[in-house]
Amino acid sequence: MEPEFCYGNGSCVRTVYPGAVRVILYLCLGSAVVLTVLGNLFVIVAISHFRQLHTPPNYLTLSLAITDLLLGVLVMFPYMIQSVETCWYFGEMFCKLYNSSSVLLCTASILTLSFISIDRYYAVCHPLLYPRKITVHTAVIMILVTWCVSAVVGFGMIFLELNLLGIEEFFYNNFACEGGCFLFQSRVSSTVSSIVSFYIPGVIMLCIYLKIYMVAQRQVRIIGLQNTSSSKVDKHQRKATKTLAIIMGVFLSFWTPFFILNIINPFIDYSIPPALLDTLAWVGYLNSTVNPLVYAFFYSWFRKAFQIIVSGTIFRSDMSDTKLFAE
């Protein structure tokens, strides 16, 4: 049986899935895209609309939700079509924008989670310093640093072709073809980008949350069963910290397999099956789908805000002052 090509002879070879498989893939991946967009849109609307949620940690959560929403629109949607059709039909320029967005948004996610871990460190370990150290101004600076650094990493790597530095001829002779769009990296590029964008922030976050856990356990022993306003505040902070730690853990769990193979692949002559890399990339992207579900499970304010948004009462003039939780 002769192979099929994306644009005729000389272009990328196309894998044609049976009709039933294509329908199932579109349904499953399409559902993930829709859930990602809608779930994170609810988070964005809730934090933006309700004044009670206008706090520094929630602004960081808002930035993370925007990252996840953009990932669903700019990366997951075209990636779904490419995964099912096994060809890229959107042109070379959009391919570069797509790859840049993927690197940018993944980097922005982990940098935002790193800043969230710093916020939680001060909230739990230095509660007296927290109001002075973590302000709205501080959160805005954290968000600006996150997006600026991520943009430089994402667009700089792709548009300057730093990922191909030293292996340009090898790539264009052996892998490049019309109808293909994938992030090909040299040994240096895959190692440096993975370490800088994933492993270093990941290790820092784990160390910070380990410190937070130790301090929180000590506070629990000290506070005991005291029923004071201070202990209630501490309990609220610990619950918020636990929720954000779970979000961090989910992120690391979903993305670690991909980044392990991302470093290994260039050192074994790119012999890892593309289908496996695609699957692990999808597992990583699904982290953006799961985050709103974590909020819904652990945050009562999110569930209440969701009910208000869905019921349409959010459009009442006085709803922005609604108390979503007891302070």
C-alpha cells in the first residue's frame, strides 16, 4: 500500500486513521479543549468580577488561569487537528507562533506556580510579614516578570531558531517536510530549555513547599485545638496552601514524563516514537483542563461563584460585592 502525503509527493507522510477512530479522537480531544477554555474562563470571570477575590494570591491564580485558557485556544485546538489529521494545514508562520506559544505558556505556568509558592511561603512561614511583603503591587510585578521572561524564552527560541543551533543542516535534510510542524531541538537546546523552564523551578517549588509543610505541621502542634480568630486564619491559610500545593503537584506529575523524554530524545538519535511524545504532550496540556476542577473541588468560593455565573445573577449591579466566603 502506497503511503499518503499531506501535500503530494515530497511532503510529510500522512497517517490515515479509520473513520471511527477519527470521530473518537475528535470527541475526546475536543471535549478536553472545551473544558479547558470554559473552566478557566469561569475562574477568570470569578476573580475579575467579585471584589472579595481581589487579593495578591488570587491575582496570581488569575494569571495561571489566563495561561491555561490561552493554551486551550492557541495550542490545544490546533494540536488536536494536527494529532487527528497528522498534518499541519495552517502554514509556516502560524507553526512558529504555535510552537512559540507552547513554550511561552508552559514556561509561564511554572513561573507563576513558583511565585505562588513564594506567596504561600510568606503566608504560612512569616504571617506577620506577609501583608507588607506580598501586596497587589508585588503580585503585579511577579506577573509582569513571568510573562516577559516567558515571551523572551518562547519567541526567542523559535524565531531565532536557537533550538536548531548547530544542527540546522541535519534537521532540514532528515526531518523537515511540508505539512509538518513540531518542536525539534538539539541536545544543548533540549537540555538547557528543560532545565531552565522546568527542572530548576520545579525543584525550587518542591523545596519551598517542603519548608512550608514542616512549618505548618509545627504550627498545628502549637495551636492545638485553640478556637481563636488567629487559629481560624491559620486554618484558612493552610487550606489555601494545600490546594495550591496540589495544583503544583498535578502540574509536575503531568509534565515530568514529557520533559524527561524531551531531554533524552536528542541523545538517542531522536528514536522515541513521535506518537509517544504526542501522547505525553497531551498529558501535559491536560493539566490546564484539570486546574479548574481542583479549584471546584477545594474552593467553596469557586463553587458559589460558578452558581452565580451560570444562573445569570452575576449581571445584577450589586453582585460584585457578594461575599463568597467568611473572612
